[in-house]
Amino acid sequence: MAHARTYPEHAAAILRLGVPLIGGHLAQIAIGVTDTVMLGWYSVDALAAVALGSTLLFVLLVFGSGFGWAVMPMVARFEAEGDETSLRRATRMGLWLSLAFSVISLPPLIWSEPILRVMGQPDMVARDASIYLSIAGFGIIPALSVMVLKSYLAALERTQVVLWMTLFGALANALANYLLIFGNWGAPEMGIRGAAVASIVSQVVMLVGVVVYARTVLPHHALFRRLWRVDGQMLRQVFMLGWPIGLTGLSESGLFAASTVMMGWLGTVPLAAHGVAVQLTAVTFMVHMGLSNAATIRAGNAHGRRDPEQMGRGAFMVTLISLGFALATIVLFVTVPEPLLALFLEPGDPRRVDILAIGVGLLAVAALFQLVDGAQVIALGLLRGVQDTRVPMIYAALSYWVVGVPFSYLFGFVLGLEGVGVWLGLVVGLAVAAVLLSVRFWGVALRALKLEQVQL
């Protein structure tokens, strides 16, 4: 039995593990934010097209990331059990599954224009978004491999390197964007195509970085030796844990993708405002995501040690920290929305005032879902730590698609609230998910582990 930590000790451990992960997620989202800012400076039409195209790419990335997320609790548990062989096997098969998913995902990304037209998007926006995806789509291959290796390193509590590698990737993306979108320093002016090339550059930089680190600093794991050899038993384990995680992520990202499609029905200006507001909420969400990852690792370790009492204490503290940040974000979104939105827009653009007006309303609604969005992702991280993924998948599908999407359409179009109404539907879906997932962890999963411990 491990040392019984006090609540302050749990908080310190969570922050020590979580802050670099938060930084890594913020650096990752900085890639999307950089694209949004620079394309907003380039043209509103380019901004709207990439907001649409990157949403489709993000949906597939989230779905495929399920195998990378599955590696995290598995490696955390194997590390706690001292099982180095299984740790290596799980990571390798995560890479296998991620590569397979990447190859399957390429056709709809390369030939996306008909898909976007079927979704009711304007011809020009659909064409430009497809141009972006026909290049940026190839970045899914290194991106998902990076996800697996970051999860492996994070589960070993090597979170500092995850942060630094992601920062290097974000820096490479910003530099490539500056060169290729605008044609600076003698580079060709490529606009949307330049943003797509820059995103691939950033993913390749991160992949090279994490591979070199794993081979150099952790040679005893021999992670890439005989990588081509299939391990059927572990492949099945990672797959069975990973596909519900992928579908859970797909349900949530699909909710936001559906909201993007609906905003596209309202026009280019509402879609551009939505793209900016989503980037701002994504930045704040990355803090909760980093805490959720820390929750997964800590719960996975406690699960490996068979220590539900300490798991419960840690779960309480990570939930409390997430709540505190959510309250701070609410204050920020309500008090200074316009300066935040203005960061993403060209000062001289004639549509700037209209975009700001819509964006302020969207951020007011976003303030409402900070609490529930944080609560649902923390509960989800805790459940992944105990390798409970299938019931959460069902809860997510019900919350986001049976509740969230219909309410977005009801509020936005039937009741005529337009963009604000679409976002109110997001609030309802996220709130239902927060309640169901929290009850699942505290009332079912943790209680079952405590009963199992008593019986032992």
C-alpha cells in the first residue's frame, strides 16, 4: 500500500503532473489558434473555410486518438505493476492501430468537397475548405502517432518533455504560417494552402522529437525494436479499450462539428464568429483536458496499486481544481469578451463589427458551459483511469446527439435564436454528460472498487 496522501499532497501531485500536460495541450491548441489568427488577418473568407475544414479534420483526429488515449491508462497501470514488457507492447499496438486509422481516414479528407456540399455549406467555402484538407489531411498520420507517444510518456510522468515537444511544434507551425500564408521572407504566398503545409510541418517536428527522446532517454523500453511484428493479444486489448474512447470523443467533437455546420447555414459572418469563439473556448478547455489526463494517470496508478481510497481523494481534488479554473474563465468571458475576440480579426475588415457582435453573444453562452464542460471531461478522465470506457461512450452519444444536437437546432432555428441558440444546445448536451459521467464514476466505478477492496 502506498503512502496515504493528504488532500494538499494530492493537489500538489496533480498540479505537478497536470501543469506540463496543460501546457502541452495549450501549445497544441496554439497551432489552431495561430492558423485562426493569421488567416483572420489574411481574409475572413479564408478564416471561414479553414474553420470548416479544420473541424472535419479535428473530428477524425479525435476519433483516431482513442487508441492513443487508451495507451495512457494501460501504461500507467503497467508501470505501477512493474510490468515493463506489457508497457512496451501496449504502446507499440497503439501505434499500429493509429496508423491503420490514419490510412482509412485519408480518402474523405483528400476528397472532402462533395461531403461539405452535402452538409449544406456554400460553394466557395466548401471549395476552399477542401483545398485546405487535401493537404492538411496527410498530417493525420504523424499527428496520431504523436498522440500515442505523448500518452506513453505522460503515463510515465514524463510530462515536461510532452510540453517541450509540443512547444517546438507550435513554434514551427507559427513560423511556417508566417512564411507560407503571406509569402514573407521570399517564400511563396500560398494562403490557405500555406496554412495546411504549416500544420503538417508542426506534426512532423513533434513526431521526430518524441521518437528521438524515447530512443535516447528510454532505450531500455526498446519501443521501436521489431515494431513491424504484430502482437495479436495486446492489439485486441488496446483496440477494445480504445474504440469506445474514440467514439466518446467523436460524440463530443461531433456535437461541435454539427454546431459549425449549423453556423455555416447562417452565413459566412456567423461562421467566422463561431470559429473565433470556438478557438477561445478550446483554449480554456485544454486546461480541463490537462487535468483530465492527470486524473487518468493518477487513477490508473491507484488502480494498479488497488488503492480506491487514495483514488477517491485524488478525484475530489482534481474536480475541485477544475471547478476553480472554470469560475475564473466565466469571469473573463463575461467581462472582457470583445478584446479577446478582437485578437483574431483584421482591424480594417468591414465585417469586423458584425463578427464581434455575434461573438460577444456566443462567449456569453460559452461562460455557461465552462462548469459542465470541465466536470464532464474530468469525470471522463477518471473513468478512463479505471479502464471504464464503454458505458461512458453510451452516455456521451446520448448526451450530445440525442440531447445536444436536437436542442441546438431547436433553439437556433425553430425558436429563431440563431447562433446563440445553437450554442445553448451545446450547454444542454454538456450538462447532461457531466451529470451522467460524474454519477458513473462516484456512484458506480469507485464504489465497486471499494467493495472489491473490502472483499480482498
